[in-house]
Amino acid sequence: MEKLPDAEPLSHQIPEAFVPKEDGPRFPELTRENLAELAKNGWERIGVIVLLLNPAGEVLVAVHGPGNPKVPENMMGVISETLKIEADSVEQPVPGISRLFSEELEMTSEEIQSLNLQTVEHGAWQNVTFPLRGGRDALGMVIVLEADEKSVQILSGRGANLTPRSEIKFISFMDKNPLAHGAPVTENFRPATARIFQAAMELLTTPQNKSRLELPPPKKPTQKATEDLKDLLHE
């Protein structure tokens, strides 16, 4: 199997299951065992980072609001979500994307499931180091989704009616090329954005068949759900 290159060297090692392959699964299957291995290697979180493109090739960018304790207000960036670990299950990447649309863009289950989002059929992610506060690292799975015009209208309509004090103030589509080619990132753009766009370029230039990503209804985590991979080391 030919391994797809990472955007840059990662901060810590990853298990083989997390290495995207041209003839491998679309997304890795997350288990308590391989997440515990991530934790042993120094990773503290794992999440999905979505670059959603409109038909013109512009990427959806969010301006963060006061409702997100992890990100300063007015900071810009692509949309992302940390995956949750329950007592009896592990949130997988695709359900995590559904929850991202639900929680950050306040989309209904019907709106989410109506989206026509295309992505490659094998190895549909790239790994990046996503820095957290306190010098900690999360493993970010960068995923490129290409939306048709109808889906863009749904997203834009929802983005124009966000709750005033929600996690995201508003969304817009912007040209991805300046960041993708290493241009300076404005100081109010999330620091990891240039690295994320570099990873996305690997996916955009991969010659593969693409098909619709079927999104399930979003599932709300329980209050006991955790994001901390190190909790798995105590089981």
C-alpha cells in the first residue's frame, strides 16, 4: 500500500491505523485501543478539521463568537470539532462531522442529511498537529468536502441566522489559494490554518474517485463524555 504523505512531520508517532492509504478505508476506525496508543505517544485529543469548498473552490471560514471557551472571540479559522469518548463507545469521524454542523452551525438533522458533500473514497484525510493551550497537542484529521450549489445555499442560510452569542458569529467563503501557497497568515487567523491548508492540498491533488459522504443524524454527547485521550490509560 502506498502511504499518502503528511503535510509536515507530526509532533508524535501515530498507530498504523491512522495512516491514510490510497487503497485503504475512507476514514480510520477509532477504537479505545488505538486511541490509548495515541495517548501513550503524547497526543491529548483527536478531532476533525473540515475544509468545505463551494463550486468556485472557495473554503468555508468561520469567525468565532463568545460562546467558544477554546477560541478567542473574532478569531477566524476553518470549522473543527474534537471527537468524544463515551463509557461504551468512541465517536467516529463522520458522526463527528454531523455533530460539528449541528453544534457550530446550528443545523437541523434534516439540513445536515440533505447536504451533498463529495470527498475521495480512500484515505480521505491528512494528519496535522493541532496545538492546544499549555503546550499540548491534538491530532487533527483534515478532511476536504466539496459542496454543490444547493448545499452552499443551505449552509449560507444557516450561517446568516446564528444565535448572537453562539460559538460562531458568522461564516463566509474565501479564496483558499493565498494560504495554500504559503502566504502570510493574518494575526486574527487561527495559527494552525496554514498547516491545515497545506494538508488539504495533498487531498485536492490526489487522483481518486469521489462520492457523496452520507452524514448520519447528529448525536449529542452525554455529560460523562470525555475528550481527553489520557483517560483511556486508566481503564
